[in-house]
Amino acid sequence: MLWQPNKDFIQHSHLHQYLDWLAQNYNLKFQNYHAAWQWSVENIEDFWETVWKFFSVISHSPYKQVLKERKMPGAIWFEGATLNYAENIFHRWDFEEETAIVFSSERHDLVEISWREMRDQVASVAAYLRSIGIQKGDCVAAYLPNIPEATFAFLACASIGAIWSSCSPDFGTNSIVDRFSQIEPKLLFAADGYTYNGKPFDKMEVINELCEKLPTVKHLVLIPYLNPGGLKFGDKPAAEIENRQSRNTKYWNDTFRPTSELSFEAVPFDHPLYVLYSSGTTGIPKAITHSHGGNLLEHLKYLHFHNDVHAGERFFWFSTTGWMMWNFVNASLLAGATIVLYDGSPGYPDLNRLWALAEKGQIAHFGTSAPYLSACLKQGLEPGKKHDLSALRSIGSTGSPLPPDAYEYVYEKIKNDVWLSSMAGGTDVCTAWVGGNPLGPVWLGELQCRCLGAAIEAWDEAGQPVQNEVGELVVTKPMPSMPVFFWGDKNQERYLASYFDTYPGVWRHGDWIKITEHDGIIIFGRSDATLNRQGVRIGTAEIYRAMDKIPEIKDSLIVNVELEGGGDYMPLFVLLQVGKKLDEELKTTINKTLRSEYSPRHVPDEIIECPDIPYTISGKKMEAPVKKILMGKPLDKAANLDSMRNPDSLRFFVKFKKQG
């Protein structure tokens, strides 16, 4: 046990207050969190109705029933209700001069924006959208860095019932077209460029290409972010851009309407709020469509009960506009939080950058990725000594499994009384299935709990639930924030194939998990990247946890390739720290570590040094494409390079395969 909440922490928590409210209003009393979770998944209609009532959801018409048909897919939630996601932000909180947004970047010091200023900006953009004919049900796309204008534009779209979709400017042109062309947006918000690792990246050429390849875009709103003082974007004057394109081009400031009042379009509960995308590593990304009502209830639940975010607290998660965590950060406005936005590299000029932001920005909830915490550990950073982190209440981690030594690092080198609230979920639900519990302890290497309303089980190969054994993560009952559909998905073919092809009517998420004796969760990696070693299933996360303990190794990737005749080949690819060599001594250390930490089956057949580890733009290791390459598939069939952060990294594996 690394941490446990004290009495004040528990009593101040939203979750404690909710459980007390249930006892007073419904005579529901639970011995512990697990009993409350059990009730919430056995009585999902009652649970979600209490969430609606506890948070006094603002709606324009009542619902007829909580859940029509308890099935997946096909569940219909809160039929008849009309509401608006943005309205439940602005009408729940009226702080006026309190800070709504803190923004910083590689080129900008902290900027604070008040709730009044944010409301005025959102009202202005909404009025502009209405003035050019954008209305309920129309799609709006954004090609923007993580800047306040992106939040303003998203909330403006939500307020009028338009459908939002965004990509970050590190996406390649074809990758963006693969995504946005599916939803046929009428308007594009775009920034002229961005800065990363101290270098400027002009994106006007990409914007011009997008306007040519997205014929439905009739309006372009340009934000002079890279060149705020000039009239030129890249090498082309703005007038030339407007003349070249058969659409209306405006600067962001030209859309401003200072006298606009913010109003809200009431939409059905299942009306699309935004479209997120799968990584698209091996094909066209799935356009995952989320609803106003489903995300409203889920975000109210998770951010209050499982993140324990309070009004006025500063909430940060390192993200880009192309990852669901950007949507999740904006969702903390539902709790009256101040959102903290950062645009740039987390490692520029060094890895202390985000900890310095936590100090200066007085961040209460600091969210990051497991690789970032592991990188800080390996570099020997001591943020707790170097920075004043007295405001910090919780550290969140997601994106990939957090190794146990990173848990220890948080408490030894960052803050010994911080609540480590690791979470796991996905773009598919724009939230987490498993995550934080402010009422219970943090155990080494474990996520604290299955979230309220999330009927999570670990299933064995026979489709039976297991405890203290590794199994498939499945969801046995519907949740409101499950996608309403995939855009353009005829007869739900892709939807069914994505989640329900293994267990009809039961959501298979694609992760190996173990539910522990503490009712905590350990994640062992993606089940579609399973290492089937001599008939025994090995999660890739086990290998990576062991590698994280070896200081010479910066990163690693492992696959297991099935061979003709029933054999297999399991190579481990390692990216070394600068100045280190893969000699026999290091190979011996790697093998001994895997054997002692896990088993002889975890020892690879070969250890190979590689110049880079392939990642998707959203930060997922690409084991499956590497495996396909090693099995002989051509590069263009194995992966979609436009969906990658570092596409050149795969060329090493192509060459490795050719060399036999």
C-alpha cells in the first residue's frame, strides 16, 4: 500500500457526498466502495438516474424512461430528453472573473482567461457560426494546436448543436483527410502552424491541401498562431489564399461579435457532440461518434467521483487536440475547474518543463502518460525537490500501463502524499472504465477500482469471469457514453466488428486485465498484441515493465511471430539511451531481468537494437504493424504511415525482415 486517504480527504470527496446523498434519499447504504460498484452495475437504470438527479442536469424536456432495451449495441438512453452539453457547463457555473483557462506554450508564459472572457468568446464564435448558416447537425472540423481558441470553438459548436471534430497539427495531410472526409465538414478552423521542441512548423501548405481535398468545406477560419504579428501565412499573403479558394476565408479576430449573447440549442440526448477517431494504423480510422447526453453524464460521473475535481481547482492533462484526453480536459469545466492547456513538447527544453508548469500554474490535478513518468524516473528527476508542488492533490496516468517502479517513483521523488489516480479506458467511450477511488488506498502497480456504472469483468477463454487471473476485459452492460454510431458505418458493420465479434452482446475491449484481491486492476497490454509463447499468453506490458527497470534502455518493443510448422519467433527490439551499447553484458542483464521478474517464457529469442520505436500519433506502440512486417506484409499493407508519429521508424523493420 503506497497511499490511503485520510478522513478529511474522504469526507470532502464528491464520491463520499454522493453515497451519503443516496443513503438519505434512497435509503441505500454500502459497506464499502465495492458494494456501491456492485449496486451500480446490477441496477444501471437506477444508478444513471441518480447521477442525473444528483447533478441536477439541465434539460429542456424530460425523459420518458432511463433505458429502453438493455442491450449492446442498441441501448437507448433517456429517450425524450433534450439538453445541451455546453449549457451544463455555463449554466452550472457563473464565476465571471474567476479563471477558466490557464494557457502556456513553448513560446508563451502563463496566460489566464476568465469565465466571463471565455463566455464572450464562445458566444461570439457561436454567433459567427449561425451567421454563415452553420446549424444543428452540421459538422465542423478543426486543425489546431492545444490553444484556448480550440476550446472556444468546440464549446461554440456544442452550444448550437453543431458536431465537432479535431486533429492536431502534427497529423499528416492524408491522415487528416482520411478522418475529416468521412464527416464532410462545412467549416474548418485552422492555425497557421505551431512550435515543437523549439522549432516552428508552418502548416499553410497543409491547410491549402485540406481545402482542396475537402470539397464540403465552404468556410475557413485562420488563427495566426505561429505568426501573430503578420498578415502573411507562410509565403502567401492572406488575400492570395482567399482568392485561390472557392470559400470564405476569415481571420479568427474577424469573427468576433462583442455584443453576442450565449444561447443554447436543445438537442436529443443521443445527438452527436463530437467525432473522435481510432488510430487508423492499418486502415481508414473509425469515426467514433459520441453524444451530448451520454458524455455529459459520464463526464459528470468520472470527473467528480473518480477524479474528485472541485470547483476552482486547476486540472491539467498533457494532450493534443487529436487525443480524447483533450475532450476530457475540457470536460472538467463541468466541475467548475480551471483547465490548464499546454502546447509544445513535454521534454523541451527538458523533462522538468511540465513540473515547472505544475508549480507556476498551481495545478491540483496533473495528468500525463506512463512513458513520461518512466522517462522522468530514468533521467533521475526529482520534481518534489526542484519544484513547489504544494497545490498538487492528484497525479493521473493513462495511455499505457504504468509500471510498478513508476508508482514508487511518484511517491519517492514527486510527492509522498499525492493521490496517484491511474486510469484506463479509451477513445471508444471518451472516459475510463477503471480508475481512481478517493475512498480507498493505492496499491503498488494497481489501478484502484472499476468505475461506477461500468460492468467490467475479466473473462477466460471459455467466456467465464475470473478473479486473480489474467483475462479479456469485457463490459457486460451498456453505458451511456458508448458510441451512438460510427459515422458512415452501414448496418453497424464496423461497430459490431470492433467490439462484439468475439462475444455477441458483450463488449470486448481488447486488453488483458487481472482483477486483484483488492478489487483493483492490473493491465497487461493489448490482447490483440498477445505473445502466445509455447501456448502461454504473455501480455506485452510485462516485458515493458521489466525493460523500464534497466537504465540503459530508453524504449522497447516486442512481438511474437508464428512460424510455419507450429514454431514461433519472439524478438525484442530495444532503443538504447545515448552513448549505450547492446553488448553481451547488457543482453545478459535483459534476459536475467525477464527470467527473474516473470518466467523463462518471457525471455526473447533475440535482442536487436533499433534506431526508433514506432508510435501512433496518439502515443500507442505499434506492435501489430511490426508483426505484420515480420510476417512478410509490405509496408503499405502493414500500416497507415499517415497515422504515425514517426513513420520512418518502420523502415528499419522492413530492412530487418529482408535481411532474414
